[in-house]
Amino acid sequence: MNTDALVARIHEFGETSAVVSLLTAECGCVRVMAKGAKRLKNSFLGPLDKGVLYRVRLGRRSGDGLVPLHSSRARETFSRLRSDPARFAAANVILEVASLLLRDNEPQPELFRLSVFSLKVIDRAPEPRLDTGVVLFLARAVGLSGHGPVLDACAACGELVGDGDDALLSPARGGLLHRACGRGEPASRPLSADGLSLLRHVSSVPAAEVLESSAPPRAAREVQGLLAGWLEYVLECRIRSLRPLRYGEVPHSRPAG
Ligand SMILES: [Zn+2]
């Protein structure tokens, strides 16, 4: 079968081959065996690279669960990702989260398109907007996972949570809580007023509009950490590429008054 695919992970295998995790448009996340991938002359037109979009030809799955990769042709190299550590780190978040959400042999074309779009943003956006790009990806990915947070009413009392309210984000309750309603709620984390307004903005406004401005850096980092923590909770996993920003590790500044 032929499909578009992003390289998410590469493990060397023997002297000349590699086991590669591909995020594909047609069949979700697939682990492939690229025989001879590290030889200078191979049917992959050079070594495979992480974060590159390829057109690939896949064979039939073998007994060990791996799918043979017959050939590949780069469609978009996103070259700045590999020359700029900040862009590479942001791309790693996208590739890791997409790998966690894309299931084996199950097409999720919207999530695949979101991942390609987000890598394009991370490759091309001015540096101050990288964090906004990651927040946008995480917010959209959480929504596509079917576990998106409810962002208007408090999950405990049902009343509106206002933009300036002291709020908590609780994956266990599926969304926001007033600080007073969520006392003692396990796994809930404080959400600043700036963080809440950014989260609402990226969840409701078209992507192009979100990307026209840079989010306040502190709010962007806070929301990245909260959304990553949200995914870790609902997927019961760890997101290693966002480890320094893990849920609850972002210091919370209480709004004045
Ligand atoms: Zn409440």
C-alpha cells in the first residue's frame, strides 16, 4: 500500500537496517522494518529522518508484527526542525503525542493532518510563536482524542467559570472547576486567568487566527503543561518530550485580588 507517513522514531537494527515508527494517513501508527536503510544506496533515497513527511510503500505485516518498508520518497523535509533545537524540541512533542493517539492499523486522518500542519507551523513560524503552535496542536489533539475538557461551566456546581475566576482543571471531572468547588479534588491543577483565556482562545478560534499572534510565554508554557498532563491522565502514559513541563510543575501565579 502507498500512503503519506511522518517518521516519529527510528531505532537502529543491525548494521544496516532500522525499525521505524511511522505515523500514516491510511493506517494509523505503524512500526516498519526498513532493510538496508543505512546503506548509502538504498530504496529510501538516503537515510530516513525523524520529522520528515514521506510518501511510502508498505508491504504485508510479517509474523513479528513489523511491516516491511519497500520504498520512500520525501515530500516535505521541514529542514529547519533539524537545525534549530527549539523547533526540534517542539516537533518532538507533536510526534510523541501523535504516536500516543494514533492507534495501530486504525486511520485517523484528521489527527494525521493536524500533525503535518503543526510540523509545518513549527518549521516556519517566527520563534516567539513556537509555543503557540504547540499549544494549538495539543488543544486540537486533545479534542480529537474525544477527551477534550469542558471549558464553560464548572463540573461541580454547573455555574459559568468566568474569565477572571480562580479555576482548576480536572481531568477526573472532565473540565473546569471553581477553586472553591474543587477543594481536595485529586489530579486537579490550578489554571491562571491568562491560561484559561488562552485555552478558550485556542479551543474556539480558527487556527490561522490563533497563529497570527504570540501567546504570553508564561500562559503558553502553563497550558502546554496542563494539556500534556491532561493527556497523560486520560491515556495513562507519560509524555517524555514535555517532561520539564509536566502537569503541576508550572508555578502558578494567583491573580491579584
Ligand atoms: Zn463551581
